[in-house]
Amino acid sequence: MKKGMIVLVVLAFALAAAAPVFAAGTPQEKASPKPELKNELVRLKYLRTGSRLFDFIRTYLSRDGRTTGGPTDNVVVISDYPENVDRAVQAIRQIDVKPADILFTVQLVLGSVSGEKNAEDMTNDPIIRELRNLLKYKTYSLLDTSLIRAMDEENSEVRLGEKADFELELRPKVIKDENTSLVQTAVRLRLVRLADVPPNATSAKVEYITTDLIETTLNIKSGDKTVVGVSKLDGGGEGLILILSGKIVD
């Protein structure tokens, strides 16, 4: 009986000593430490730092990741686990490419119900012939034409008209797929004129009055020509017609 009790006591001590070992587990079962964060400075070719780029980079980072601007606007700093930093850098390289060039041809046409021709007659232009079935104007005269070279997702402006009192602003965005390329373009045409100065005015400050004429967004197939819009001028007997074509330049 005593011998049996001794065996049980020894076994109990043995199990107590082994318990911490089993609880700790094998070295392979221990939680591996987190890898150190990697800091990478990325120099941009065409992109510039800003909230849109930072939001794009954060989609590739963990909760511990950070991205900030560098000493100049063409440098971005990324901090995260190495594999996430590498993925973010690769994604940046895929979008940091030269923006597309778009060559726009602009025509500003004056339609008149009086039948008077103030400039080059455009009655025989194919687009104008189609408009004659929709609009009441008797004559269509070319007020001005211009070429504008614009960059993808950047604003471009030009002044039109004999007195340069029409301001045209374009902001194109190229949309490409396997079959075709579209130029999605935000267009704004405004009339900008000097404000009348009262006879008794003492200030020499020059002021302008701006009137929005056409503001829209349209999709243009590269190489196509389209009517952007028509805007009536004061009196209703005349109207401005804006015609635009855009071509992506390789």
C-alpha cells in the first residue's frame, strides 16, 4: 500500500513538472513576431502627390501602413510590411505613365434668324445641314476656330471670338477598352465682357462680367465631330453653336 502511494506521488510531481512544457508548446507553435516595417521612397514620373494618390496607395496597405508626401510633389513615402510596400509600388508603376494627348478642333458658329452673314458661311457644312432641320436660324457663320492640345484629366483654356470675349474650358478624360477609345470631356463656354464704368467712377479697377453659355459633359469617339450645344444670345435672334472634335494623339 505504501509502495502504491509513493508511485502516485512521484507520478503527480512528474505531471506537474511537465505541464508548463505542454502549455508552452513546441517552438513551431509559438506566435511568430511581426516583421519589421519597410520604408520606401518612390519618385514619381508623371503623377503628383495628393489625396487621390494617397487613397489609391492605402488600398494596398495594412492597418499599420502609412503613406505621406516627400520633400517635393513628385515623391511619395510608403511605410508598411515589405510585401504590402512592394505591391503598392508595383501598382504605382502601372498608373504612373505619360498622360494621353488629345487634340481638339473647336468651331464657334453664329446662327442668325435675320439672314445676315457676319463671317464665313457654313451653310454647306454637313453638321450645319443637319442643324437646319432642328433650328430656326437662316444663316450660320463661323465666328472663330481654334486647335487646343490638352492632357488627360487636365484643364485647358482658349479665348475665342473677334474680341476674345468667349472663354472655352475643356477637361478631357480618356476611356479605353478593347474596341474603342472615348474622350469624356467636361466643357464650359462663357462670355466674358468688361463691366460698364459709371461716368463719375474714381476707381481705375477693371471689372469683368461673366455669363455661362454652355456647360456640359459629353463622350466623343476619337476622331469624331459633334455639336456640344447651342446658346441663345441677347435678343433671341442669334445663337452660338459650339462644335467640337477630339482625337487622341499617340
